[in-house]
Amino acid sequence: MKQYYQGKCKTCSKKRWKAWSDAQPKSKKNEYTIKYRHKLREQILKHYGNKCICCGEATYEFLTFDHVNGDGAEIKKTEGIGQNTGVGLLLWIKRNDYPNTIQILCFNCNCGKARNNNVCPHITSTSP
Ligand SMILES: [Zn+2]
Ligand SMILES: [Zn+2]
């Protein structure tokens, strides 16, 4: 019966997760969280092309998720998710079926964009 499928019930899975999580030693919990986040991040990076859309940087550690319209703060507020680097954003992306308002930028381009009126200096810079 479809309606009894437990995996669909958010409250149940949340409860079970909490019970399981409480039973784990702290170090193990952290290890699991890190692994989970890593896997989730890889999955989402892959979906968005695995490289910076501006300069083509493809080093995993350099890549960040960027809100196309620079509305990250707004989403964070309405969705109640925390840090950009946290698992909250990753889960949000997945839950919203990989919205096209998210793109991959490397750390450089992301910071550059933030400091240059939402456009990466790579784009506006006239120097070769
Ligand atoms: Zn870049
Ligand atoms: Zn750039």
C-alpha cells in the first residue's frame, strides 16, 4: 500500500534518523556527515557540469555553488538554510530538483562576482 510507505513520511524518517544519530558516538556521526555531504556535493557538482561555468576551473575543492541572480541571502531566509557551504544548501538544491538558478563557480569567480556587482571580473575585465 502506497500510503504506508514509510520512506515517504518525513516525520518518521526524521525520528528514525534522530534515534539512530543519538545512538552513534560523536566521532562516527561526524564522519558519516562528512561522507554524506561529500557524496551529495559530488552528485550535485556532476549535475551542474563539474566545473566553473566562467573560467572552467574543475578542481573539486575550488568549486562553489552560486546563485545566478545573487539571491542567495533571500533563499537562505525563505528556506531557512544556513551557510552556503553547509549541507543545507545541497539538500535544498536536491529537494528543488536542481533549480537552474544555481550554477557552479570556482572560489575565485564567486568572490570576484560578489565584489563586482554580480558579474565576474573575468567577464567585465578588458585586459587580455
Ligand atoms: Zn572560475
Ligand atoms: Zn570568472
